[in-house]
Amino acid sequence: MRTKWIILIAALQVLVLAYMAGEREWVLHTGRTIYLRSAPMDPRDAMRGDYVRVSYDMSSVPRGLCRGSLASTNRSSEAVRPDTRVYAILRTNEDGVAEFVSLSGERPSDGLFVRGRTERSWGDHLQVRYGLEALFVQQGKGRELGPSLDWESVRVPLEIKAAVRRDGLAVINGHRRCALGIGLQLDTKEQPGAGTRRQRQAVGATVRLFNASSNDLAVVDLPEGGSLALVSVRSWGETHWRWVNEAQAQPVPQASQVVVLKPGESRSIKVSFLDPQWSVLLEAKGRPAGQGPVRFADVKENLFDPFRLEYRPPDRAACANLPNAGLIWHGRLASRAFNPSGSVE
């Protein structure tokens, strides 16, 4: 009798595994195809062979982007239980990549979304897994897809191809490299610190846009770094810094500002954090914290939300009548994170 139970349990396990495999295969053949831009993390698993562990914007969700019942329960770091079903709402941007909009505890009635499970809360963020975190590759190829160790090098993000079922179940179906890469080099200067100490301060940056494709590609270089935005990477706590010009409209692009790059060519854009244009404002719960804007180069806070410089070309409509409009890369591409002391992730 005991042997029969063992055989039955083993058979049930095989059936469950077969069902799961069949379900995912069905999604691959019938699901909607999307691309998700990711950041490579860990390129090897000793037990399972080469793979790239990837994360997405929707993997670590700020509390402010939670919606519905999830917003009402996610009031503290311990409020949301691990393994809670959630749904990441997405939209497709101008370069055909799906970008994260918000996270909900309720399944949307329509639109594009991916279902996941919560892992843990930490600080002001909720960690979520979607079953899209491991990209397995040919033996020996994992390192090639991993991030560079040179902080001044160009980073060309992976774009994960996934099939998404109507209920939000998503399965990885391949990958590609983004056509545009981005590099960051900070300009730092020694500044007087407390007592006799001296500290480094970021006074400017050079962003390098690199054509990583095999075809000609164009970027738009607006005057005074107008194609770049300073984006806060909110970490924890009730106070946050934000760029004062985050809602400022871009100027109308001109023909002379369209730069065509051959494969392997790059364009460098320099900004000065001494310029008031790059001032930041400290906020508490979405409101100014009692002090005015501070130039990024003058911020002395030790506990400081990291920032990224994000390339944001004008949209297709604004570029429609420009020369080489069909070559212009559209979308958003963020640099590595950094802070006023000159530290880079």
C-alpha cells in the first residue's frame, strides 16, 4: 500500500511539472510579444549553467506607484505579505519597449500587464518577482551579457523578449541588445569638509551616447543638455530630492541638433552641475521641506537619493520634419546612478 502511495505522489508531481511546462509553451506560442529593458546583474549559476539574472523597473516598486488596495495596505515596510499576487501595469513607449507605469493588487480589466508575486518590502520599496528574472544562455556566453566593471564604459542594456498571456502570465522568449548605449563620467572637485577633512563633489558630467547597432542611428542633442533629465532613484525615508526642472517642456528641436552616428560612433553631451538648471529640491511627503532649490554641486547631504541622467529625445511628432527623422532613436535611456560625492553604482 505504501508503495502505491509513493507511485501516486510521484505521478502527480510529474503531471504538475508537465502541466506547467505545457502552459508556458502555450504562452510562448499564443501570447503577446513585448520587450522589457533590463539591467544585467549576475551572469552565472554554478548549478544550472550560464544565465543572466536581470531586474526591471517593475522589480523594485516605490510605494508611490502602488495602486488600488495595494496602495491602502502598503503604508509601511512590513504591510504587504510576501507572495501576494500583484499586477504590473505597462505601456509601450516610442522605441517599442514596454515601460512600467504602476503596480496594482487587482487584475486590470484590459490593457498590457504582467502578473507577479511580492517578495519583501524594504524602506520605501516593494520587491516583486515575475518569473522573468533569469535568462539562460549558451554555456560560456553569460559573461558577455553581464555588466562592465568599468564605471566609465558604455552600458548597452539588454531588452528581454517575453510572451504575455491575457491574464498577465509572462514567459521569456529571447533577448536583444538596445540599439543605443549610454556611458557616464563624472567631473569631481575637492571641496572643504568638516574640520580639516576634504571631500569630493560632483561638479559636472559627460554622458556618452553610443550607436551599438549595425545600422546608422541618430540622436538629438538639444542646447545646454536639453536632451537630458536628472531623475531621482528614490531609496527610502519620507524625504526625497527631486530635480526642479523635471516638468519643464523641451525646446523645439532644430535640424542642426540631429546627429547621425555610424555603427560604433558616439556623441558626448556635457553638463555642469554648477548651473542652476540642475538644481534639486528637498521634499517631505511630496511637499517642499522648507528650503529652496540647491544646485546639485552644492548638496552636502550624506544620506542622499541617487540620481541618474536620462537621455530623452523629443518625440516623433516633434521630429517629424527634421532631416534623418527616420533614423532618430526614440525612447528613454538612463545612465548609472550617482550622487553628489561622485560615487557611481
